[in-house]
Amino acid sequence: MRAALLLLALLAAGCDGPGVVKRADEPHFQRLSADMVEHGQRVADIVGCTGCHNRNLQGRDWSDELGTLWTANLTRSVEKHSDEELLAMVLTGQRADRELHGMPSHVFTMMHAEDLAAILAFLRSKPPAGAVHPEPTFGPELLAMLEEGTLKSSAAEVAEMGGEHSPDLGEEHALGRYIVRATCAECHGIDLSGATSPFPGDVPRPDLRIAASYDRADFETLMRTGKAAGDREIGLMSTVARGRFSQFTDEELAAVHDYLVVLSKTGE
């Protein structure tokens, strides 16, 4: 597969930095299957590909009063783009003719080569099907937000944050750091200190150091079922946990919790 060859070449060169995959000894998601496609599907689920682009990868209609906003039909994208072009879109937030919007490329820039190659293998495994969706069109409110900089393109987010990493808590917490950088940082910021949505009415995303208030059992319940302490639903987090984070292995889940607990004690 061309993607695997490209990624292996980058690894052999010892490359580093945003937009370039990491060395083979870097942390990555656990490999539960020898089948690259199966591994890729789990990783794609966890990092949100199948949430934004639908389980069948044929895209979803997110349009509302703000504009016409479809996510791409990825089964059609893989038809017309090489692995190298697809990888560039994922890591830079832009394609040859325009910047992307809504793609969280800035959290993918530190992902391991094997995980990226597995995602591409999963995308390639789906036969082309469904419609090619319309290009995005932005209404006045979205255009104003882009002009003001309160809303940024995916490419702008990569330029601003793609080279940043979540706090380094040492080698023993490297796996937890890797996972939160590729997942939690999308909503809570690269430093995990929380973030405010540019859209009026959206609930602010809390500082993830709050996870230290969850014991391991409650944390596991939240991540597996979306239910917080007291059997509570907590908005988007509950939805994301059920759809994405429920697929963490026990080791991955423990690594995330341990990392966040230690982070809460460091003052970083």
C-alpha cells in the first residue's frame, strides 16, 4: 500500500514535527488485530472519522441556518485522491484547491505512522458509494466569524496549534499523553485547560484536570457508557464517550485516567 510505504519512509528518515509522522518507538493506539483494516476502523472510530463522516463514511449533512455544511463522502474521496494527498489533507487541513473547515487536523499532527496508515487502509476498504456532496457555503454569520478570527479554518488551526503538545509528564505517561492529544484536545484544547466554543449558546468545555475528581470506576463508567457520577448525562461528552471512547482498551483508558490525574497535581 502506498500510504504504508510513504509512512515507513518518513519513519526511516527519523522525521519529526507537525504534519510529519513519528518514529516507530513513539506511543500509538494498541493493535488488537493483525488486520490493518480492523485496526484502522477502531482508530477511525476513536478519533471521530466515523462520527463526522458517518458510519458508512459517505458523509453527513450538518447544514443549518449558518450554511450548507456537508462532511465529505470519503468513499468518493479515496476514489480520486492518492494516499499521499489524503494524508496531506488529514495533517494540514487543506487540499490542493482550498482550505478545509471543521476538520480537527491540528489534533492529528502528532499521530503515529501506524495509526495513520491504518485509517487510510480502512478508508480504502470501503467501496465507492453514495453521492458527492456540495462544497460548503457560508452564510453571513459564519463569514463574519471567519473574518473576525473567532472561527478558523482547519489549516489555520494547524498553523497555530499543530506543533504544540499536551504537557509532558514523563515516559510512564506517554501513552495517555498521546491519546488525549489525538482525542480530548479537539474540544478541551491542546493544553487540556478547557475551551470556549465560538458559537453562541454552546456550553464551555471544562479543564480536564477535573478528571482527578473521578475515581477509576466512575471514570470507566463515564468513558464506557457516557454516564457521569449520579447516572447523569453531560451533553456532548456523553455522546462522544458512547460513540468513540467506549472503544478504548482497558489499558488505554487507564493510561488516560492516570495521565489526567497526575496532570491535575502538577499545576501545568
